[in-house]
Amino acid sequence: KSKSPSHFKLKKHVKVSEVWTASYMDGVCEGSTKAEQSFVMGWPTTNCVATFSSTEQMEKWLSCLQSCIKEEKEKEHPKTIPLKIITRNVASCIYSKVLTVKN
């Protein structure tokens, strides 16, 4: 929200790792948005369309944002997760094994 031409009022704090982007605009934007100069971004409770003055400018912002999102998700979510599996056979023996799962 604009306070003046060069200053904006912060409306919401969002973790970068929760933000997503998409190029599909149907159902998100109203009016005449130039799809080649826009992308959709969202987080758990909000979707919005970012439109730029040129395709090149949009691609630079989108690339930078996607890079930041990927970096933050990698920090927040481990690349491997130990998963413990416990099974029981007919004779009531319990067997467990730990597997490493990768994302």
C-alpha cells in the first residue's frame, strides 16, 4: 500500500519459504493483465499478481524470487530425514529399521 510515491506501508510479514510462484493467471487476476509481463505469487492465505513494465524485468524478479524461495526452503527443510519403520510379524516379534528419505 503506497504512503507516497517512494514509500510503502508494510501490511504483512510472510516467511519466504512459504511463498510460491506460478505463471497461470486464470481465476487469479481480473481485468486486462499482460500475462507475458506478470506472474502469480502466493502464500497460505493470499494470492496476488505482480505485473512489470517489461518481460525482461518480470523474468529478473521472478528468477530472483524463485532463487530466494529455494534457498530458504533448503535451510528450513532438511535434505534427508531419518524414517523409522516398525513392523510386527505373526509371532509378535517387533522389527524396526531406520531408512533415510531424501527430498
